[in-house]
Amino acid sequence: MKAVIQKAAGLLLFTSMMTACSVDNATVADIGIGGSGYVATGTITGFGSVFVNGIEFETTATSFDVDDEMASQAALRIGMVVRVNGSVNADGITGTATRILYDNELEGPISAIVLNANLTKTLTILGTDVVVDSGDTVFEGTTFNALSVDNVVEISGYHTANDEIQATLVDFKSASWDSDTIVEIKGVISQLSGTNFKVSKVNVNALAANLTDLPAGLANGAYVEVKGTYQSGTNTINAIEVEAEEIELGDDGDSASIEGYITRYVSISDFDIDGHRVDASSAELEPSGITLSIGEKVEAEGTLNNGILVATEVEVRAGSAEISAYVETVDLVNKIFTLRVVAFQPVITVKMNTATRTEDDTASNNDALTDLASGDFVEVAAFESAATTVTASRVSRKAQPAEKIVLQGVMTGQLIDSITILGVNFPVDVSTTSYDSAYSSAVINQSVIRIEDVIGVGGVNAEGTADRVELEEQ
């Protein structure tokens, strides 16, 4: 019997249709050997082939389904959350995709924008809060700063425990909208009365809608995608089509990997990733010793067993570390480079892997960064994996001249003249360094602190003293 994911209450919930299977002690490299079924749901991080969840999938014989239309690989974008069906080779990092499916989470006009303190914005789209990140979200046809109220955008991303969507991709559709603009939203039907109901926080009038994809008709609790036109005055979508939203995850016993945010956590043997139940009691954790909790972005890989992903490995996919600095040394063979944030202080080692998203804003335009060199200026988003080492989720080479040196991470030390993050004692000056009001509550070994050092005009290095210090999170 096929396993089925159904999203409910804004989160993915797996149904009881998944049947039992046994799990052996296979390693990650064993998963998918011999062409057995494999499915990955996650963000596209690179091309050539297609990189999803740290696996490079060969696509020479792949079918592509993009927003319910047959397409080609050219229609895919970095940042899209996709489902890949296929197989994985014995090395655990290459495979073959038979089918790749993409379907956006939300499309419609932005009705409100709130700038948050941590370089993110919250967009309200059809009543749904969407968080975009200046560093981690991919923007197509627009930018973080250019987003405006009334812009029509398409969103791909993950649901969080806060009933928000954390956007991985924002695709600009038009500068404004009118009564003919088609919008899309997914959610659970509630408050059904005749052909009127609610999905998320928006009203739906389905009197004239095509319901052929709902053989049992409209029903409370059904997870659907609604397409139609929007009336802002009544917060109503006049639906032209209502479709059932079901995603076949795989056959009984198939291997799977799922990326997303932990939306429920009881114990290491009972938690949800994007609403899907996971048992990681026997899993290898990366980095080792990490404490999982609600809100962590992770990727779990294992085998489906009676509606549960029994994980053999769980990897953190995002962290609090951010670094903007000049590259000092590069080891392309081992995908390692170092950054010198402050002169005469330890370098920070950055490790990349097949799950690292790479970008290039320079003239070289090599998104794979296979020519990364000493002296390049990069922005890194990562999680802290050792005292002076991070594992990158994103590396972006920036055009020079750079604007500022940035060091963000857990504060491990504080003196009157320095703040320590990732082994770097970053100098501060009581007369020139600016602090946000929240910094006074910062706690050593707990608080995430952001330090910025503006680079002088014409200079290649900042002066080495913090210009701005902010508390990002406790």
C-alpha cells in the first residue's frame, strides 16, 4: 500500500494508510542500493544534475511536474521544495531521479510587511504569515529590500510550529493585483456550510468551482488546494477549482529523507518534521550531541515503518551562525576554507557538503564555487559544529568592495573590551560601539549575538573593532 502524506492545520500530517515494515541496521550508504524505492522531500540546493537533501540526482530520464504541469528541468529553481522519486547509489550521495514534483505552498498578493529585528520580514499573504530571510531565502525577480505591499508572489517553503511558512523561495509574479488575479492557497477545510468554507484564515466560495478532484465532495478536515480570485474587502476567494492535496510518499519499506522544521517534539523517539512522525532513537545525529527541539531545521533519513520514518541519521540543516568575511585559505578537494574575521585572532573553518547551497554574485558566475580563492569575500550561513568550525548551509561569494564584516553565533565569552564568538575575540570599544537595547540581557553560552564591523571606503579590511552589537535570540 502506498504511503500518503496529508497536510492538516497548516502542517504535513501522515495518515494511517502507511503499512508496517521492518528496519534493519543499514547504514546511510546502504539506503537505496540496487534501485529500491527512495523518495526525498527537500530544497533544491544546486544544479548540474539536481541536488536535494545532500544527494546529487541524475536527471537524464526524469519526468518533471511543476505546479501541476509537465515541464523540464529548466523550470526548477534553487530554493524550491520538491519531492524526488528514484534511487540512491551505494555512496549515499549520488542517485537517479525518475520523477521530480514541485507545487508551491501559496501564491497571492502581499497585504502587509513587518521588518523583524533579526534581518527577516514577515509577509502576510491571504492571511498566512510568511517569514523571509535576507540571507537564506532565494528571491526570483525581486529582492529582500524590494518587496512591497500588493506585490503578487509565489512562495515555496516549510511550515513551522508557529503556523507560519518559512520561505525558501519567493518568486515575483507582478507588482500589483486586481480582481482577475489568480491566487492559490493550501489548507484544511473548516466551517463548511454548503459550498462556503474556510482555509487557513481566508473565506472560500466554491459555488462555481470545479470539484471533480474531490470524488467525495467538500468535507471538513479535507486538505485541499484552492485556486481562484480574491476579494480583499470580504477576505474571500471565489474558487474556480478545489483539488485534493495528497502526496504518495512511497511503497511500504521504501527509504526516505525528509527536510523541514521540527513542528512537534516529545522525545528523540517521537517528534514531527514538518508534521511527519519520526523515530530517531537509533539514529546518528550530526553534529553529534545536538539536542533536538521544536523549531530546528533538520533532515532525517531512514525507512518508513507503519507511518513513521525510522531514522538512521538526522542532520541539522540550519543554525545561528553567520559570517561575512574574506577567505584566507581554500582546500577545494575537501570542501573546506577558512575565514579571517579579525586580524591576529583564530581563523574560522568552514566545511561544505553536498547539502550546502552555493551562490555567486561576482563576474565569475560559478554557482558551484569550484574556483573559490583566497581574497574572495563570502557570506556564510551555518551551524556551529566545533569551537572554531562551522558547517555551511549556504555560501555566497559577493562582489567587492564588501560593506561590512559580520560575525554571528553563540557568545562564549565577554570582557569589557571584547566579545567571543566561534573562538574569535572581537574587540569592542565603549565609546564607539553601538549596542541594541536587548543586549543587556545576553547570557554567555546561550545568547546568539551579531557583531558588525563596517569596512572603510577604499579599504580591504575593517578596522577590527565592532561598530554594532545586537542580541539576535536567547
